[in-house]
Amino acid sequence: MKPHSGIWGALLSASRTHMNVDIAKLSAKHLIELEPGDATPYVVLSDIYSIAGLKEDEKELRLMKNRKGVTKNPGCSWIT
């Protein structure tokens, strides 16, 4: 059985918690393959790169996201 996007998303989230850049790259790659229009793996991996001080990798990833036309929908909250 192949891992689905939920598994890769959990792994990406855990890699952010534990700052494991290699696992983050692997899980983001699989998420992008499974759901190419979803901005989440780009945003999370970009944040990990930023925290890890990998500014060039962060910049390249954001450019790739923009070239592919992937956009992040703004969130909102009803809590006041």
C-alpha cells in the first residue's frame, strides 16, 4: 500500500516540529506529486527553509510555486 497525502502531510508537519529538513523535502516532494495544486507543501517547506537559514532554497521554492501557478488561499476566522 502506497502512502497517501494524509501520511505525507503528517510527516511534513512532524519534520517541521523536529526541524528535519531532509524528511521535509521528501514529504513535500511526494505531496506536490499527489496534489500539484495544493500550496501547503510549498508554504510549509518554505517556512522550514527559512527557519533553518536556507534562504536560497526558500527563494527557489517560492519561485517554483509561482511558476507553476500555485496560490495559497487566504484564511479567515469568525473568532473575534
